[in-house]
Amino acid sequence: MFRNIIDQLRIVGFIEGISFLLLLFIAMPLKYMFNQPLAVTIVGGLHGILFVWFMIVLGIVTLRYKWSVKKVAGAVLASVIPFGTFVLERRLRDQV
């Protein structure tokens, strides 16, 4: 499915980024504007799993490719900023 571990990081990051946007822009408004907390429970749980998967793959990439602290910090920062993982995915795609 993945050519290498960087491809896996790119794809997981992209999916994690989508789940983050769904959480911020769909599930959270449903919870607070329409009193529908189930949306946050479902999307938040999925996002949490994807975030942990992203961090595990990032750890593997860091060890395998001996990424610098600056590069790892950039990837972690990208995972907590809306649209950040899409920028990261683009940069990683251009590297490969």
C-alpha cells in the first residue's frame, strides 16, 4: 500500500488533517450550537486514533531517516495547526 514509511506519514498526516478539520468545523459547531455532543465523541475519537498513528509513524521516520529536532518539531506543529498537515504532505511529496 505504501512505497515507504514517508509515504505512510504523508497519507496518515493527510487523513489526520481532514479529521482535524471535521472536528473543528463540523463536530464542534454541532456540539455547541445544536447540542449534539455525539458528533464530537465520534469524530474526536477517530481523530485521536489518527493523531496517535501519525505520531508513531513520525517517530519511526525520525529514527530511520535521522530527522533533525527542527524537522520533527515542524511536523508536530503541523499536526496541531489547521491545514498544517496538508502543507507537510506537500513538502514531503516534493522530497520523495
